[in-house]
Amino acid sequence: MAKNTVFSDGAPSSDIMIIGEAPGQEEDIQGKPFVGQSGQLLDNMLRAIGIARRDVYISNIVFWRPPGNRTPTSDEITFCLPYVEAHVKLMNPKVLLLLGGVAVRTILNTVEPITRIRGSVHTYHEMNVIATYHPAYLLRSPAQKYLVFQDLLLLKKIIG
């Protein structure tokens, strides 16, 4: 059972807004997104392109840890989506970086797999969107890190 609402972390005025799926156990404990192993990997990935975590804004599609750390259900996503959409509109970033299939399918309203979506720039309400693999996936499949690095270089190019 979730203990905390995990809404956001970082710089609200950032040009980069990162959206993941849902909090994990460590995120639920601390009340901040991406602070566990996935968060440490995300921090390292951002550092690799010269961006500090404190200079981005981070949130999720669902703001509470799903029971058993499972993938959020369509009902949970539907419940949170109006808040996510308003959140993105208020933050008005230059680029949305979507991490993982749930974020990609939800924000881009697609059924296409992330393997077909990543590697190019998309749009969401006139904002640039880059989709890439979730750090949790990279912890299980480290050979895919090079693809994420390419996506992050694309992000870096967009923000200048």
C-alpha cells in the first residue's frame, strides 16, 4: 500500500520535464520521484550529457506506488491523466522526456511500442517529446543503454 503521494521534484522552470510511470518503493518512502536505483541511473545518464538532476523537473503518470510495484492499471492512469495534462501545461517545458512504455503510450496516445517511438522527436501540445527506455528497464537490460544515450543526445541538441 502506498504511503505517500509522489508528485514531482526538481526545477519547475526547467526546459526539460521528465515523466516516468509510477513511484517505486524508495520513491514512496521518500516522497520524491526517481530516487531509488532507477533514479541513480537517471542521474548518471543526465550527467553524461552535462545536465544535473537539479536542473530538470521530474514527475510520473501515476502519483502513488501501485500495489506490489506492478504496472499502473488503465483506471489508475485515467484517474491521474487530467492532473498530468494540467501539470505539463503549467510547467510548459521546451522538451518532455518520456521514460518507459506507460508514459509513452499515455502522453503520445499511441499503442505503438517504444521500440518504434524512440529515436525521434514527437510533439505533444506543440512541445517537443523524446521517448526512451525507463531506467528500471536498463537495470535489467544494460545493453540498451547506448540507445538511451542516443536519445539523450537528441534531447541535448533540442535544448541547445
